[in-house]
Amino acid sequence: MSSRNQTLVPEAKGALNKFKNEVAEEIGLHNYDEIDKGELPSRANGYVGGLMVRKMVESYEKKFSK
């Protein structure tokens, strides 16, 4: 069984991690990359991922709606 959390473009992994940390910082989770994610509520971790997706979709829509 393979993991669902695989980066499709390995070269993008660094940029995605940077983006994840920026989003976490925006919602008040400082030093997100150093936090033990098992100690955070699943709601907080899910919010970071959900907000990342929302921002990526908004960016895509802006880019192609012109």
C-alpha cells in the first residue's frame, strides 16, 4: 500500500514546505516545521492543509480568469 502523501513533482517539495510554513504562520502556528504534529489537534493540521489548497485554487483561478 502506497502513501497518499507523495509529492508528484519532487522538485516542488521545498516550495510546498515553505508555503505550508507561511500558511501556518498566518494562522498563528509559529515554527510549524519544528512542532510535533502529533501534539497538535487534527483540526489545526487540517486547517493548514485546507488553507493551502484554498490559496492554490484561488491563485489558479486568478491566473486563468483573465
